[in-house]
Amino acid sequence: MQYIVHSQGGSSLEVMMSHIRRTLFLARSCSGVCGCKTSNHPVWSGSSFSSSSSASSSSPLSSSLVLRSRSTDVHQNLALEDWIEAHVAPQRGGLLLLWSNGPAVVIGRHQNPWSECDLAAMRLAGVPLARRRSGGGAVFHDLGNLNLTFFSSKKDFDRQRNLRVVTGALRRARPGLDVHATERFDILLNGRLKVSGSASRLSRKSAYHHCTLLHSADRSALSALLRPSCPGIHTNATPSVPSPVANLLDHAPSLGWEELLDALTHQYNAEFGDSSSSSSSALVDPADESAFPGIGQAAAELRSWDWTFGRTPRFSVRTPLPLDGVPAARLLAEVKAGLVESLELHVPADWLPRRLSTELSTALRGERFCPHRAAALSSLLTRLESGERQCRLQRLCDAVGAVMG
């Protein structure tokens, strides 16, 4: 494979390419991941490249390349995807990145997080939210879910070919598995159970296609977190399409994590490379700024509120407020770029003076549609009241915060 490296100053990217060449040298001279396989599922270990490697920086690049990320941080791994797509453009063959995250919810570029996931439940469970740069629907990640990213030139972009690598690897590892790819670029088990979903991103000259592969994911967490934060959201954002899912381990109990990785690596190199590299892969660390200059800043951008929530397409909310004993209470809001453009609170005047509900509505305009902002404003407004009014205003603020996730 030939790679074009997009220069941004030269020297830092030369260091990166030197690192990749050293990695390839180690991978090609050893079995599996530099000959240091481990059964510890699924945080991969083994020798990774370093600047002290004795391998020559002029080692030739192989015709296909499989990388495994050492990180289980969702934002680091998404940043690594973007970094590779921006800086390394395959001209023939391709590049495959294998990665896995700790528990996280990942939404598509054009999705609405409030309608796709239960933000309050995620906060309580300590599960982060990430917005990727590709389209598609919301997915739950954990250490039982494998992610595969296929990089290619735009000309060679072929999702069905990529999925044939996955189905071929599964059939090779367990011939009894009935798996096939659909026209929607999902992979189904036994004709109806989804074990893999896809999304993609195309730029001017390059492209990537990534997919999930459910090996032993926590399906109870998946169903608990992938549900709307509140009812009554109206949006033109891309909706997710619910599907019945299954883990591979439920139907192939002896299929180990490392065996799965090896099968995918072998199948990918057989499809895109040559026989000499059929078992070769190499570890990379997306936290390594010397290998991937600027990747820390890219990960920080992906973690930011402005990217995660602020890139949400405009939406409206028309929903009852969760106020016990006040069934007529409602919230009407317009939200643009994650900010409250307008907000109306309809609360019976005999329960709370209209002046107070209007003050809260006015204070929230221009603020983030976020429970933390509602909580901060409630502390300012409620301290000016006392007695029953203070108590009811606090309840209203809490109800508004609950709607915001």
C-alpha cells in the first residue's frame, strides 16, 4: 500500500511516519501483535513501537495495515480515527483500525442526544456521551463491543467488501455461524439479530467506514441508556432505527476475544494485503502526541459541550413537566445549537405566581439546554423567596432540569 501524508509543518509528521514504519517492522517480524498475545479481555497488550526501536525508519510499508488501539477512551479513539483520516491517505489497499471503549454512548454527527439517550441515567452511571464525525445512529459501547474502522481512498470505498471481511472472519472462526450483511450495511445473525451496525465518512480524497461488532456487550445497559431523555421532542435530526440485537458469545460461547481479533486481522490482510502479512497487526497509543501530533487537542474538541451538544440540529420540546399534583404544568421550548432560544412554562397561577415562572423562563433564554444551568439559576431565584413559594419554585426548577436531562 502507498500512503500520502498530508504535511502540516513536515517534521512532526515525519516522526509519525517513522513510528508507523517501526510499528510495521515489529508487526511483520513477529506473530500477531508483536508476538506478545494476551488473554486479558479485551485491553490489548504487547510490545508497541517507540522512538528507541532499533528498526530502521526506512522499513518498507506493507500492502495492508492493521492497527490496534491501546486506549479504551472513547474520545481518544474517535480522535485517532479522525487523525488517520486527515493525515494518512491510503492510495491502494487500505488500513484497518481495531478499537474498543469502556462504557459510552456514541451518537452520529447529525443526531439529537436528548432524543437518542437517557442523559440523566448516563450521568448517574458515569457513562460518557460522544458525538462522532460520521453519520448514522446511536450505539452503546463497552469492552464487549469491538469497533472496526476501514480506511481507504474515496475511489476504493466499498462497504460491502469491508463487511465481507467481517462475515468471512466469523465464518472462518466458527463455520456454524449464520451471518450475512444487509443492504443497510448491518450484519445479521440467523437472519434477524443485529450483531453489527455501520456508519461512514467521505472527504474529498479519502474515506472511512466503521462498524461495531457485538461480542459480549452488556445488553441491559444498551436498552437502559438508548432511550429518550424526555418525551415530546420534535426534531429533523437523524433518528436511530431500533433493532433486535445479539452477542456473538451467546451463539458461539467458545469464541474468545483474541481469537476474534486474530480472525479479523487474518481475513483483512488476506483480502487487502498479501500472504506474508496475513497475521500481522500492531499496537498504537492515541495518547502519544509524538506519534500523532495534535491528537490531544482533537480529543479535547470531541469532549467539549459545544461539539457534543452544541452541534445538535434545531429542535423543539413540548412536554408535561414532572410535577406531582400539578398535571397541567407544561414546558414549551425551542432549542438552537444547544441553546434555549425560547421557553415557556405553563403552571397554574394558583400553584405558583406567574411572575416567578416567567422569571425562570426569561432567565433560561440564551442558556444551554442543560440541567446544570437550570440548577444554577434555581439557586439564584429561590433564595429571593421563602416558605411555600420557595419550595414550589424549587420543585419547578428541578422539573425543568429533569426535562433537560
